[in-house]
Amino acid sequence: MIIDLDEIPPKEEVENVRVFIRIRPLRESEKTLNNKRYIHLERNVLQLLKSNISRTFQFCKVFGEESTQVDLYRCIAVPIVEKVLKGYNGTIFAYGQSGTGKTHTMIGDIKNSDQKGIVPNIFSHIFAQISLANHDISYAVTVTYLEIYNEDIRDLLSDDPTKKLKVQEKPGVGVYVKDLLGFTVNSLETVDEILTKGNKNRSTGATKLNDSSSRSHAIFTVSIESKNKVTNKTTFGKLNLVDLAGSERVNKTQATGDRLREAGKINMSLSILGNVISALVDGKSSHIPYRNSKLTRLLQDSLGGNSLTAMVAMISPNILDYEESLYTLMYADRVKHIQNRVHINSEKQSLIDSLESKIGELRLQLADLTVAEQKEKKKERKKMNNSLELENIELEKSMLENKIYIIQKKILVGGENLIEKAQQQMEMLEDTARELEHLDSSHLLLEEILYYKGKEKTIVERKYATLQEEDKELDQRISESEKLMVKATEILVRKECEYQNEISSLLATNKALAKEMALVNFVVNNYVPKEFINKVKSGLLWDEDSQEWRVKGIAYCGNNMKRNEIKRKKDEIKNCDIVYFKYEHKKST
Ligand SMILES: Nc1ncnc2c1ncn2[C@@H]1O[C@H](COP(=O)(O)OP(=O)(O)OP(=O)(O)O)[C@@H](O)[C@H]1O
């Protein structure tokens, strides 16, 4: 595939961390009758089933026990490496319980082409892509290799790998490790040498779970700079390949001494990584605790930053590891919700430019020496005694030529065949390159489509289920409201009837009263003399309580003096108000 840098869109894209699972094969010692199968796999849905308790998970892809190193490389690394070659940042990290195959997946056996892990295979891929690229594009590929052991950063490619290095941060550069050695690579042999040296320096130790357990987190970084001479555009891609140390339950592995101390530090930094993941996923925290460990500081861009990131979580099929596998899957399940914002990097100091200017300087010196050489040769022909001077010039010239050759080798030119020396690997690379084109157009595309369709399906299903639930709830609420409406209407009608009845009975009473009033008025006006009326009026009193007219003082005459003592004993009657409560004398108004 030809890399066309002009096609690169400059905008920022949102990418979820892609999560993959790999199940390692059962070991011979684990193949017993008691070791019942507890992992069930159907496509990318993984079910853990033990004592009738079932847990189901879905990931981008789950690689079964029979999966090969190349299967993983094609699916996980190819899309990321392609983007890194175009100037994006990428990260692939392996996570899981100790002994589940993280180092096997990331590094593998570098001497055996079938068993090479993601890191060595990446170089076969990169060099193959450069060989297929346009002549106008130059590349510089640089690598670094470090480990974080007991929270100390060490350079695995240094001659003193126990020296502690510091993490620093600079605006425009970001987080980096001070004094970490970077090596430019131009062949698979150099890469093999570098990997062998680094792996030898890595801290390992025997544990109950793994004879050669990595006791540190290792980060292998590949930086790829590419410069298009025609457009004068330069891009910088960086790929972090992380082999995390394995989590382990110290009470189960019965670690002691150094192994126990290491396990404590490993578990602690993995739990800080877990906290960063939780903070990124829950979306509520404005503060992400990257600074709490060296690992999270160095992986800051890979989680929630500018990086296309893939996680490979490893699990063991041994039933005794059920709980660790469940924990790993739950951890991985959270990671898939992390979103990164990725863009092409193009604003940096160019290594290719500085190498080219160095070559220019050396070429000028070489030209000066050639002129001096010509002069000396002329002198020699005349005097026949200048051979020592000439020898020196020739020596200096050959040294300069050698320097230029070495620097020039650091710059890889598109179309250059970088892998002709490693015949076997070249064949594999050509296969990979051929397959890549097919994969790009079919397999990967299908995988991608399937993955996103699966995602869309779950979102639609979830939305549909929620909508259905909402619909049901709404139906229920509507029918309840309708019932209430019917009841309310009934009450309203009944009340209206009662009201109408009351109004008509009031009207009838009113009419009867008006009639009686008219009769009284008629009698009074026509048959009672006026002075009598005034006299009677002055002797009357209006009683508010009984709403009646009373004759003033009537309570004090004759039989109207009513006693209430029938029900009470004599000595209880102390207050006359109880007895004479009815006709209280009031002043007429
Ligand atoms: N998929 C696999 N196929 C074949 N062998 C495997 C596979 N996975 C793991 N192994 C073997 O299992 C052993 C342990 O694997 P490895 O060292 O990679 O585990 P790890 O997860 O890196 O462990 P630790 O965290 O302790 O470093 C190794 O011998 C490795 O070759």
C-alpha cells in the first residue's frame, strides 16, 4: 500500500480504546479431569460459567486458545501501525494475571518467526511499508526501551540498566523520560539485537505462576518520522508497546521477600491505573490521577489523550484462576469506554532535517578535502616527497565518507528494500504485505464493520428496550389518567345536579318567605296604627344567637325564670351564669 501523506485529514477524531481478549492454552499440568471448562466463547461474546453463576462480556474480538501470534498481529496491530506511519500516536498494552501470556503476546520468541510477538512483527510491517512507499518520502525510525521496576524507571538499552531515570514534562513536548537513550533502526537485525539486549536487562524472577515472571512494566517505544520532499510536510508517529507486569494474589502465590515487595508495587501501580481508568470512564471527575504513578504518567496520552489505543487482556482457562479472569474481564470492560482524541502530529523538531543538515556539513568538509588532495597530488608529482601529507588527507576523507554513510543509513527512503538480508523474514513480510492489502479491503474492514455494527446493534437494542419500557409505562399512566378522568367527570355531574337542586330549593324558600313577608307588611301597614308599631319596636331586642326578635326583660317575669337544677345537685351550682345563661340583658342600640 502506497502511503500518501496528502490524503491525511488534519482534523481531530474521537476513538474509543479497543479491547481484545486472549485466552492462553491450558498447560499440560492443568489438563486434569477436575479442570472443568468455565469459559464459553461464541464469536466475540465471552461467558464465564461457574456454579450456575454466569457472567457475559463482549469485546472487539476474543482470541481463543488456538489463536496464533500472526492472528493477533493482523487484527490488533495492523490498523494502529498503519496510522502511526501516517503520523498518529498509538499504544498497544497487554494486561492480565501473572503467567497468562502478556510477554508471549507482546515480545514472544524473537528467534522463531511463527512465535514472534507484536513488537518484533511491527518492524517487519514498518520496513515492508517503507519498501512499498513512494521514493519522495524519507523515514527515520527510532526506538527506546524502558522498564518501571518498583516505581524506578530504568533504561533497558543502557550499559548501566540499574541507573534510575526521571520523568519530566515540557510544554509542547509533554511527558518524557530524561536521558533515555534512543536508537535509530534500519534493519530487522538491529531490531533483534536491541530487543535481545533490552529483554536480557529486564527484571524477571521465578514465581508460583510463572518460571520467568516479568517483575516490571516494560515500555518499548517506536517513533516514526516521515518527510515528503515534494510537499515538504513532516509527520511524527509514536507507538508505545507496553507489557505490564502481571497482577497476582500474594496469599495465593505465597510470595515472600523480593517477590512479595515487587508484587506489592505491581498491584499498587495496577490499581492506580484502574483508578485512572475509572476516573476517565465515569466522566464526573475533573481530575484524572495520572501523577499518582510513573506508569500512569507515561501512559497519560494513551489513556484519554492523543493516541489510538488497544488493550489485550489475557485470561487463563484454568478453573482455579476463575476469580482472576473475572476481575481481568471486568477491568477490561471498563477500559472499552475510554475515549481518546487523536490527531496527526506535525509540529516538532525534525530528526530527518538535522541528519540532512549534518550530511550537508560533512559533504562540504569532504569537498574541501578533495581540493586539498588535488593540490597535494600536484605537489607530489613535482617534488616526489609529499606522500605522508597525502596519506593523511586520504585517511581523513575516508573517515568523512564513512560518517556520511552511517548518518545516511539512519534515513530510510521510500521504496528502498530494507529486508533483503533476512530472506526468511522478507518472505513472511511479503506475505504480510500482500495480506495487508486484502485485510485492508476485506477482513479488517469486515471486522471493523462487524465491531461497529455490533456496537450500533447493542445501542439500538438498548434504546429499543428503554423505549419499549417507556412506552409501557406511558400506556399504564394514560389508562390510569383516563380512569381518573371518568371518575372526576362523574363527581362533577353529580355535584352539578346537587347544586341545581339546592338552588331550586333555595329559590322556592325565598319565594315562600317573600310571600309571607309581603303578608306581614300588608297587615302591619293597613291594620296597625303607626304609634303602636314604634312602641312595639322600642320594646324589642334582636338576639344574634337565636336570630330572633325578643321582648326586652321577658326573662325576668313569671314562668320564664327557668332553673336548670333538675340535673344538678344544689352544692354544685355556684355560678349563676349556668342557670341564667339564656336571656342576658343587653342594652338596646
Ligand atoms: N498463547 C500462548 N501460546 C503458547 N504459550 C503461551 C501462550 N501464552 C502464554 N504462554 C506460555 O506461558 C508462559 C507464561 O507466559 P508469559 O511469561 O508471557 O506470561 P506473563 O503474563 O507475561 O506473566 P508475568 O506477568 O508473570 O510476566 C510462557 O512459557 C509462555 O510461553
